[in-house]
Amino acid sequence: MEFEKMTLEKEEGVGILTLNHPEKLNAMTTEMWLDLGRVVETVQKDEGIKVLVITGAGRAFCSGSDVSGRLALRVEGKIPMTHRELVEPVGYLSYFIHNLDIPIIAAINGTAAGAGLSFALLSDIRIASDTARFSAAWVKVGLIGDMGATYLLPRVVGISKALELLTTERIGLVSKVVSPEELMPTVKALATKLAQGPTVTIKFLKRGVYKGIHNDFLTQLDFESYAQNICRQTEDHREGVKAFMEKRPPRFKGI
């Protein structure tokens, strides 16, 4: 079955959802997000699908949302926010993915950044190739994790690691170990990196992770939507998107 830059195939009771936008490392376009709702509805209704596998075409799993599309146009003031975008929780479909009553396996074949990380977290089982790379990429464009990332990540890796990964953008499976003489230089380097980041975003990330430990999933989606809509109004978000498009490091001001 074909959707916008996605395919859903069925093999012996297994539904295989392939994100098929390899020229953009399977970045999710607006059309893909809309079609994802049709995919979830199809899987829910098809009793012949006993397990869902999510993977990507080419060398990436999913590199997040396509920043060069609707997001860039909105930052440039060329299109307004729609009523649906303002009212519906960001990543609302993730609630229905999370609540599918069949096992979900993420076949992580390459880069899993932003929404790609969320797809991996929404899965029950994650199997990665040795080319897989994980990145909590939202902070690079002045946004917080969404699709339930602030709810799911601390439940998978713990609060401390979740905050480290979400705020520093890179994800590793092994915690850093340093010698005594490297301790303070390492701590200062991390502190400086955080201080130079998008301040509003980082504050909401911390609040979101701690709220996520106690909130149910829908409540956390509501919080993410609230925080994301504030982050979208910051200069740091606009700077992050511009820097991404111009292929340069962002110059965040903390506002």
C-alpha cells in the first residue's frame, strides 16, 4: 500500500512501514505527517497485521521533520499557523502509535534524529545496525522534543541521561568517564555549551522531562504542545532554522 513518501507492506502477518524519502534522509514532510494518520488507521483496522515494523529507505531511518518545507516557510512569515496546528497537540498521532495493541519493532538502519528518535522510542523493540546514529535534534532549531519524547525518553534511559541527551543533542549509549584532572574542564565545557544554547527551549526541556515522570501520555502531549508553541515564537527558534538552512552554527541569544 502506498502513501506520500511511505509504503506499508504486509508479509505473513507483519506490516512493514518504510519511510521513503531517502533524498532527505527520510525527513518527514507535511504530507507525510498527514498520511501517517492514514497508516495508523489502516494498521488499527487490519486484523491481519500482527506486528508493525518501522524502518527507512536508503541510509537513514528518519532524520526528523523536513526543516526546508513548511517549518521554514512559517519562520519566514510566508504561511500562518493553521487552527489545527494551534489546537491539536504536537505529534498527536504518536498517542495512537503508542497505544497500538500489536508489537512495534523499529528497524533502525541509519540516522534517527528528532522525530526519528521519537519513532524509535514509540517502538516496543529497537534493533539497530552498526550504522545507526541517534540525535535529539530539536534543540538545534530552538524546539523541545515532541511526539512524546519528553515522556518516553526518561522512561527508557532515566532522568539524568534524558536531560543530557535532549539538551546536548547527541546520543550515546555509554556514559562518559573521565580522569580526575579532566573532570572540571569536562564539566565546564558542557556547562558552557548549555549556556550558549536556546535558553527558553532548555528550560522547557527540563520542565517537560520532570513533568513526564508523573503525567500520563495525553497530558504530556498537551504540555509539549504548549511549550512548543512558545518556543516557536522565540528568536532562537528562527535563528536555529536559518542557521540550519545556511549550513552554519546557530548563534543563540537566549530569547
